[in-house]
Amino acid sequence: MARRAVEHAANDNGDTGPADDLMRAALRHFAKHGLGAARAAREQAEDAFFRGDRQAYDWWLGITRTLDKRLAAEADSQMQAAELS
């Protein structure tokens, strides 16, 4: 017996959330910076951290994390250590 086609695709992209926005931004950043995109995003995160802009820091760290989880964890660890000293 033939099954009826699914009416709505699971990935219809109707609702986009913060994770989708972050992924799009990471892909645009990668398109601009190529293989150095994660390091460039980390530099942006560090600049924002030292300017005291927590929202920008979190955004750029999220882009770094999307591109390279290890690099993001290293950067976050270093920024937390800098914050404590």
C-alpha cells in the first residue's frame, strides 16, 4: 500500500531561531575569511571582551564555537582567567 506524502517537511525553515541566525552568521563569516574564520571570530570575541561588550563577546564566541569548538573553549577559558585577575 502506498503511504500518503507528509504534508509538512520537518525542515521547512518556517521559524528561524537564534541558533539559525548564528549558523547563518558563521557561514557568512566563513565565506569572507575562509579557513581563518574561526581565528578571526575569536579575535572579534576577545576585542569585545576587553571593550566590556558582553553581548558582542557572546555573539562572536558563538560564531567561533560554531566553526571550531576547541578554539572557542580555549578562548572562553582564557577570557574567564583574565576576568578573575
